[in-house]
Amino acid sequence: SPAPTPLLTRSFITSFLSQTLVIMAGTVLLAYHFEYTDTFPVHIQGFFCHDSAYAKPYPGPEDASRAPPVLVYSLVTAVPTAMILIGELATFFCRPRRREEKTIISGECCYFIPLLRRIVRFLGVYSFGLFTTTIFANAGQVVTGNQTPHFLSVCRPNYTALGCQLPGPQYITDRGACAGNPALVTAARKAFPSKDAALSAYAVVYTAMYVTLVLEVRGSRLAKPTLCLALAGPAALLGVLRVAEHRNHWADVLAGFLTGAAIAAFLVSAPTPRLSRAPQTPHSPPPPRPDSPQPPPHCALSAPSPAALQSPPELPTAPVAP
């Protein structure tokens, strides 16, 4: 088939880039509205009076944690990016056949080498998944409205006015039951799932699958498992720290781990086929069915010999009696 004209190639690239940029911009905008605005109000969930599960002491703001959000976000961004860059550069310079691949020409102005194309593809998918994980975690927190273990410490309800002195458990559903700082109360209603756990699990699973399925390490069979365990260790410690500081329940952390791991596994298996599946061989045509009609064989007609044309064949004669 003839090669596409530069005009068609340029229009295809423009359409592809515009669609990709629109999707990424919409994802970033939605994540921003979930994180920094009140566009999506938090569901107000009730609580029992003097519930010990939500009466833990207030651990302080998130920035006072031993794993503050700035550190978590920096690690989930920098570590996978550095791992992908190092892996692609090492693969490109250590494998001669990769360097012999032809440069991909796109239109009249854009020239991409295979190394740049692979880096952009892997990092682009990872960035999209990072914002998607943030959206899923924030959406779960807004929809459920589950309280943190220190919810009652920041809520400061008036138990006497709410009737908690009556015998039996009292379930409080009054929206004005909390007398504490409204910002702290709203933040204390966003526990399920844990966003930090979701982001760390996403970064670990995506990077571990990249290391396992793409990188080729010769000479040691323990290099890849050791690297994957080294990545998973800090994520597990982060989940334990969230529970130890009374910022999340175990169920919140486990739900965050499952959310991030599921998004990473889906993105690796769906839009990045080279990262998870070997290229498929072209399908051979199906064999003919045994009951299908076969074309009749060609009949070869042979020309008569010259001797047969000159003399007719002799017919047998009956013997004459004497």
C-alpha cells in the first residue's frame, strides 16, 4: 500500500495530540476540583455517642505527619519516572538492535526516535493513571463520608444537647452536631479509601510491572524480585503509619491499596500492549471445510499421434473355413 501523504500524516498527528491533551486536561481539572474546591460536597454520615472507634486523639495536620503529603507525592512522581528513564536508556544503549531501529517520521516537522517514543508513552500513561487514582480516591471519600479514627476529637459534639446521656446507644445524624473547626471536621470525614495508600500502591504496581515485563536483567534471577520488594516496602510502611497515627482505619488503607493496584494493572494491560503482551503473529487463513465443494480437476486432452492419423486401427477378422 502507498505511504500516507504528509498532509494526511499531519492531520492524524494533530487529531491524536488534540484528543490526548483534552483527556489529560479534563482529568487534571477534575482532580483539582475534587482536591481544592467544594464543588462536590462531602456526604454527612452519622455517628454513635462516645464511639471508641472514632475517639482517638487528634494527630495534628497532615503536614505534621512523619510521611507528609509533599513527601508522598514527590516519591510517587520521582521514583517511577527515574526508573522508567534509567530502564529505557539502559535498554537503548546496551542493545544494539534498538539503536539500529529507524527513526519514525511523523509529518514534515516531527521526528521521533524509538527511545523518545517509548519514554513518552510509558510516562504519559503513568501520569494519566496518577491523576485517575487521585480522582477515584477523592470520589470514594466524598461519596462515603466515612470518618477518621480521630473524628470525635475534632468534631467536639455537645453530648448533653444531643441526648447522649440517655440509656442505650444513640446514633447522631444532626448536621449541626459538630462544634469544632469546620475545615478539620470536613477533612475528618474523608477517610475511605486512603488516598496516600492508593497513590503509593499505584506507583509500586506500575513500576514493578514495568520492571518485570520490560527490563531484561541478565546474570541474576533475584535482581527483579529484589527491586520490586524494595519498591513495595515503603508503600506498606506508609499504610502502617497511617493507621498508627490514627489518620485512617485498616479498611481505609486496604481499600486504597486495592484501588491503586487495580488502576495500575488495568492501565498496563489495556493501552500498553507492548508492556504486557508479546506481539501476535498474523493469523493464517482457515483451512477449507471438508464438506465444501471442490473445483473439478482440469482434464488434460492429449493430441493423437501421427501414426494414428495416417492408418486406421485394424479390426479383427473371423477365420475362413477351408
